[in-house]
Amino acid sequence: MPCDLSTPPEWIDTRPLLGKMLADLTDQRQLAVDTESNSLYAYQERICLIQFSIPNTDYLLDTLADLPFENLRGVFADPAVEKIFHAAEYDLICLKRDFGFTITNLFDTMHAARVLGEAKLGLADMLMLRFGVEQGKSFQKADWGKRPLSAEMMSYARLDTHFLIRLREILEKQLAEKGLLELAREDFVRLCAVEPNNRDTHLYTQVSGYHTLDGRELRVLDELCRFRDQMARKLDRPHFKVLGNNALMVLAREQPDSRSRIENLESLPLRLMQRYASGILDAVQRGRSLPPLEMEHHRRPSQSYIDRLESLKRWRKQAAGKMKVQSDIVLPRDVMESIAKSNPREFSELKKEMDTLPWRFEHFGADIIKLLNKGI
């Protein structure tokens, strides 16, 4: 049973307290884990808090404190200790990016609910449904980098892990009853392998719609993105709090050459345009003076590949409908694309493509081979 919510969570910000927490965690076979980052408030986001729950204690680890966080590596890497997350992917990316942790033996309660075909996957909905607990959303966009955290923020943070061990037991039982536990475990293993994304060196690729611009407009957008990045770094703010992507696209197309033209651009916040007018004008001028920027054109896939992929998509959608789940539960997109590319015609060939998905190979392999052997 989890500890009583009337008992405050333990705040960990010193070496002695970290040592005590580690001793408690390494004595467990299951840990509930979550993280809080400051992505809405800093140029370079980082984890500001790691929450752990064990049956009798909730811990809040201050990752802004000067502590030897490498001591946690053994906990996350230990295959004998199950780490329970809700919507693990982002947390895993951040833990690997900031601390270089290796994660093994994972259970993701959100993904378990997806495999079960549940419609409401948010933790707040699941806590209300199973335990009658109202988590609320008041701190979803809070600045977790500020110190000290309020008592309300600490209470909110502990709820992200407090009930996860109990929730996991409920979901595992339902998965086992439906014969889907091994399917879910395949995806838990795949989640452990997720890696942080390396940002493209071209900042403009972070702006939705950049591919619709011509070469001159793209060059101006590139210069505007460089200006935004410099300002964001200087102010220690995320990009969108300097200039939004929509504003950059409008400026790249219009290419204003005076303050008055900037201020007359409709749909753009006047205050921001006035604040950054000088930098915007300089970026636009640089972009117009440089050669147009031509995008690399990727080779179009063969028609036979496209046809196989579309057939696999239709089959996957039908299979998902029968299971009452989302299509990627039947077959993850990356595996589906790899199968369409290699076009296996024998079970032995398909098994190599699905070597990390034995449950899916057993249940869907015959259908996939039959589909591919239709001569697509």
C-alpha cells in the first residue's frame, strides 16, 4: 500500500538524504518514477525534479542541487528492479540526455492502457477512474526550476508516482486476462531503447511548413532562426517565447525592409515586433544578400514499396479495429516500414524483421506473409 497522503513527501537535496533514499530504493523490486522539466522556461531544458515512490514513501529529488546523481545509475540499470512510469518516452529521453542513464525493466501504465484499448489515457483520468483521486491540472505548465517549490507543487508532483505501483498491478492483471501482457512487454523493451533526438544543425527544420518556402524565403527563414536562437540563449528562454514559428514564417515570406513594414504585418504581436525589429531587419537583410538555400531532395521510394506499405497499413488498421486498439499497437510504424522495404516472403525472413516482437510475429506473421505473397 502507498504511504498516507497526509504524510509529506521526503525532499532530497543533500548527500546524506540522497544516500538514505538510495538505500531505500535499492532494497525494492518496484519503483514508481516521474520527472519534471523546465522546457517552458529555459533555453536549454533540463530535469528539475525526479519523483520516486515505493510502498511506504514518496521522494522528491531536487536535481538542481549539487549531488552525485551518477549514483542513481545502478537503480535505473538494474534488471531486477522494475521502473514504473506513466507515458515514459519523454522522461526516458530526458533522463538519458541529462544523466546518461541506462534504463531496463520498464512498465509504462499509459502504454498498458493503450494496449487494453482504453480511451482516456491521461494519468488524471486514470487516477479518478481507479482510485477516485482528483489530481488537477493547475501545475502542468509550472516552472519546476524555481526554488523553493510550494507545498502545492510538491503535493502535485508526488501524485504523479504515488499510485503508480497500484495502478500497474491493476493493468497487469487486465493485460494477463486478455492475453496481451507479452505484447505490452515487447513495447516496454522497445521504450527502454529510446534515445534523445539530436537536433538538426539547420534550425529552420524546427519550423513547421519550412518546406513550402522557395530558396530565397528559406534563406531568410534560416537567418531569422539564427537570430531567434541567439536571443533565446541570451535571455535563457525557449525559442517560442522569443518569436513563434508562425511569426517566423510570415517574416520569411514578407521580408520587411523597415520598422513600419514590420509593425504593419497583421497577425503578428506588435509588442514582439517592436522589441525585436532591429534584429529582424538585420536577419532579413542578411538572408536576402546570401545565395538562396536549396533543400536536399530525397529520392522518392519505389512504387512497389509504396504499394506494399499502403497494403500493410490497410491490414494493420483492420486488425486494430478487431482488437479495438490504435493501429501502432498491432505493428509499430518503424517495423511496418522495414517490412515493406525488405519484402520478406518466407517466415524465416519475416522473423528477422520482427525479432524484437515475438508475440506479434506469432499472432500476425501468417497474415503478413500471406499479404506480401500476393505479389505486391
